[in-house]
Amino acid sequence: MPRKARSEQSSSVAMGARATLNDVAQQAGVDVSTASRVLRGDQNQRVAEETRQRILETAKRLEYQPNMTARSLRAAKTFTLGIAVPQLDNPVFSQMIIGAERGARDRGYSLLIAHIEEGSSDDDAYERLASANRVDGLLITTLDDNSVVLAAAKKTRVPVVILNRTVEGIENSIYFESGEAAKMAMRHLIGLGHTRIAHLSGQLNPSTGIGRFAGYSEALAEAGIPYDPKLVAVSGYTIKGGAEAMRAILNQAGEPPTAVFPITLAAATGAIMAVQQYGLRVPQDLSVVTVHDGPIAEAIFPPLTTVQMPVEKMGYDGATGLIDLIEGRQTNIRSALRPLQLVVRGSTGPAPDRSRKT
């Protein structure tokens, strides 16, 4: 290109005109096809790392944004993923969304979020997901294996990946090793001398609830501690449910627990509220440990001991794996993520020397 023309083009971009793919290619000194493949993350594109970085840096400097409408028309795709979540105030789902958005963005896709409550009708759930005509694939999270969202997901004509559980009839999923996380939490309590440990469980039909209950039971058996059904109550996955389940256990006759393992961060928050309403102190009278970590774990008093899980990674891997399905690089996805670490805070301590009656 003549020097004058190149100068005029650079000036045009600098003055605020939207940079084009051609601008990026010319200023990076590569063919348009090379720039295009690098910018859309084509793994089959063989290009020197120095060249790839130069293209990416040029695109960033020029604030290049791809023309998604033209790209969609050429490929007959929307380059959009959908994610359906049952709760927006649950920190686990918000972290998943953050990870999924980052994964989609890294591959040149956008993310559409749908809030579909568990009580929705089948028709409503399907219509919300039926926007499947406007997305290339779906990430699904639910609290219940009988969810209408799952029934609707099975009807869609786009690839689907289930997050946080396995579901019969849907092949692709990324889930946590819930049993392993539960054992990590329980072994911490047992190591502190606790033998009367309550469990606030999820519904025992979904894989998350089953896995954590199994880990709770197996940890007791490993330590030679008898299982007491009076120390288990179904809380579900909400603050309200955690508080109600904790009250139910404390109201039962017999020796009260010295520790509790709620299924989620939200349920644990409710449990601490209930314990304090009964005049009990955490952790002096009752220790609390749960699975999943987040800002709320540090914000409540006392700060919660948690088993940290790779929640954002689940969202990220779900999005990039779904894109691999859409673009034909994989035919199925089945991945289990292990817990990261136990984060010890102020909600757990040694078992009290004597039982306290409530």
C-alpha cells in the first residue's frame, strides 16, 4: 500500500472510526485471513507466537470489535451461548456466570443469561430456553433433577452442557466431586474432636445432594462414629431452608450436635442465624463448615470455614467445552472437578467439653 494511503487509514482509525479486520491485518503486517483466524481463536491456525501476539496487540490497540452480524450471516450461527440459572442471588451461580462469560469471550462468543426459577411451568421454561433459536448452545444449572428446565433442555436442538451435576439422559456435564468435598469438611470437624455432627442436606435425588450426603456418611463410618438420622435435615439450597433445618435439629430431643455441615454457603448462613437465635455461640458451642467459598463466607460473623471449589473454572470449562461441541472439536464432555482446599476461618473450633441442652 502507498505510504500516503497507509497514513490516511491510520489517521482515520485514530480519529475514532471503527477499526476493521483489514486495519488490524495491515498494521500487524499479515494477511486478513491470518488475522481473522487468530482473532477468533482458531486452534488449527499455524502461526508463530510472535506473529500471534502482534495481531492480538494490534487489535487491542485499535480497539477492534468484530462485526458479529456479518460473522453470524457467513457462518449461519449467532456466536452466542445461553446459560440458565435457578437463582441469581446464589454466589455459586454468580461465580459460574463470571467464568462462563470469560470463557465465551475468549472464544469470540457472547453469553445470554436466563433466570428460570424451579417453580416455572414447563411451557415457560421451554420458551425461555427456546430462545435456543437465538443461541448456538446452552449451559444448564438446576437445583433438582426433576426440574422443568432439564425437561426443556432435552427438547432443544442445540448442544447442551449441564453444570454442577450429572443428569440421566443428558450426556455432557461438568460437575464437582461433591463426596470428596464433604469428606474434607467432615474430616476437619472430626479432627477437632467432634462426634455429634449434623448435616443440612439438599434433596437426596440430585447428584449434588447425594454426593455430599454420601461423603458425610462415609466420613462418619471411617471414624467409627455411628450415624444418627436425627442429626440430618433437608435444608435445600437457601438461607431460609438452612435456618429452618437447623432449628428442626436443635428442637429434637436428645444430645444436641457440637458441629454442623450444611450443604451450601447459603444454607450455612441460615444455620448460623438459627444457632445464634438459640443463644448458642459459633464455634464455642457449635462449629460450622460448608462447601464453596466466596465473599459472603468472610463477611458473616464469625467468618465461615469452607471447602473451596473451582466454581469459576466450572463456568469457564463449560463455555469453552460447549463451543468445542458446537464447532465439532469434541463429540462429548464429561469432567469432574476436585475441591481446591480447606479454608479455615473462625466458624470451627474444638468440640466443647460438655454437651449443651437447648
